[in-house]
Amino acid sequence: TWLRLIRNIPRKASHDTHHLFAYPAQSNFSGVKHSLDFVAEAQKCGWNVLLDTAAFFPSNRLDLSVVKPDFCTASFYKVFGYPTGVGALVAKRSALELLRQNKPWYCGGVVTVATLNPPVYVLADHEAAFEEGTVAYTSIPAVQKGLEYLTHTTPIDMIESRVSALTDYFLRSLRTLRHQNGRRLVTVLGPADNTNRGGTVSIALWDEQ
């Protein structure tokens, strides 16, 4: 299991060595939900943790005051269906500073000063040091409107309940599908029932042979 692997991860040899453990809160392939306890387990072993919530965040409550990864990624496209290409990287200040200290490159928008002779550059403050290139400024306002809409009209608990009910109905319906000779038509690639899973369902289709 993942938990056994995490507990067997060697602890950091020194303060100069850094490790990153990245995993999805919910698989974007099978829909399986992985335990959020893995975050604290890996951190106890001295690892920084990146929690990918792109598939989990749209239909599940996530309290970052309880689950405390160093980095957390999210996709607003998966929440609202628009805008495409806009997401978020939420990071602890200490984690950003760690990246800042180990960032050997720069490009447009992330520096306040850059000279060629001598070759010196000064990164911008905080998260601006990592916002390379031109941000999607025409799409970002849609994120605010989308969050406001969900906050006032559709509680996350209602979304989670609805997604769970639809997924359960879909999985039960898949199990009834058979060829005329009685052979099964579908195999679910992942949890076959609604236990510890999200709304993503991957399947394999079989011929009647």
C-alpha cells in the first residue's frame, strides 16, 4: 500500500537535501480517493508534499487548516468548466522560500532587477517570483465569479452528495450490461462500488467472445 511505502521512505540525510512526495487526492483515471493522511505521514519522514487536488477539489470539501501539504494544486476548469488553462498552486510561505532558494533561472515578470554585467538578478517578492510570462488576465476574473456563484447557490456538500449518487447509479447500471450470450460487457478499471471513489469512472469494453 501507499502507506507502507511512505513509512519506508528514508528520512532526509541532511538539511541540504530535499525530497518531494507528490500524489493525487483523487485519481483522474480510476476515481479512487487516496487517504489525505498520507500528507502528514510523508512529512513525518522529512519530505515536502505536493497534493494534487485537481480531480478531488471540484466535488469534495478540503480544509487546508487540517490537511497541510506544502503545495496544493487545483484546476478551476474542473470546477466551473471555464476558463480553460487556469488553475492554482497554493503553497506554504516556507515552501515557496525553499523553491526561491533553489531557483536557478528567471524569465519575464519574475524579477525586479536583471543585469548582464555583472550577471545579477533579483527575484520579485513572494508568489510573483514564480508567475513567469503573461498571466491569463482575461480569464482570471471568471474564477472570482465562479467561486461567488458556488458559494451562494451550490454548497460543496450538495455537489459531493449529488456526484456520489450519480456515480453509484452508473456503477450499478454498468454491472447489469451483458452480451446476448451472457458474457459481461464492461469491466470497471478501479473501485467497482462507490466506496472511497469520486465521479471519474474508467471502463474496459469486451466483445462477446
